[in-house]
Amino acid sequence: MRVLLALPILLAACGSPFGDCSSERVEVSLPATIERNGVPENVTLGDAVAVGNVSVPDFATLRAVLTGDATSESAGVIWTVPLSGATQGWVSLAIDAPLSPGTTLTVGSTYDGAGWGLFDLPAGTKAAASVRDDSFAATSVTGTVEVLGVMPLRLRLDLTATDASNATVRVQGDAAFSFVSQPSPCT
């Protein structure tokens, strides 16, 4: 009798053909105006990070800050969207939680790099940014990040990046994050 009762429990575990597995990811959508040396272009940028792209603890922190209660989290995180079009590049932002709706953060640091994960911002800095666009590599990014909402996080970006030749790329738009969990085959 005990063996028969245990069988349905074993079959319901992930890894069986009858299991309940899911894939989880955090997505960002950024409808934006990208202005390259005074020429504007309206685009929708977006990307996602899944639990398989970063460690499980890092994913949990990203999810908590970007889609959970950012007012109660205490962590620096980085997120990135690739630039669209014929050029290769990205817009990357590091923010330091906790964050409250209505707060405007001043970009206080520029870094060279992109990705998703945990990020140690310089002391006293709540936002840092990186912009790369084909041969353009920002040596300085200035601007603001306004917290429009939390749970999930919504940010209004107004960033101006300058490279060594004084060329500029300006990014303006509202980033919205979401958490997606959907059924997936168990392996």
C-alpha cells in the first residue's frame, strides 16, 4: 500500500514526463528615442535574463529588485538592452536598491561593460550607465533615472553618452520590467 501511495508523488516531481516544470525569466521593454549626434530614431529595445543565464541566487536578487518590492531590497543590479539596427551595441544601467516611486536618480558613474547580474556601485552612487554603439564607446554618461513605479519596476531614462571624440548618443524612454513563468518540458 505504501509503495502505491508514493508512486503518484514521484510521478508529479519535475523530471518525469508528467512533472510540473517551468522556465522563469525577467524581461525588460524600453520604447525609446535614440539620438545619435542630433539625429533621433524611435525604437523599442528589449531583453531578458533567465535563471540559466546567471546563478540562482543572482536571479532571485534580480527578480526581487526588478519585479518585486524594490523599496525593501538592498542590492546593486545591472541590466542591459541591445541597441537595434545595423550597429552593434547596448544600453546598460546599474541601479542600487532600495528604490522608491517618485525618486530621481542622477547617473553618478560610467562603466564599460554590459550584462545582467549583481553590481557593486561606487560609494554614494545610486545609478551608473554604459552605452556602446558600433564604434562609439561612452567615456562619460550623464543624466537621470526617474523611478515611476515598483512591483514591477518602471524607470524613465534620460541618458546622454559622450565618447572620446565628443560624439553623443542620447537615450530617452521608459523601461518596464516583468517576471514571466511558463510551463516547460521537464528534462
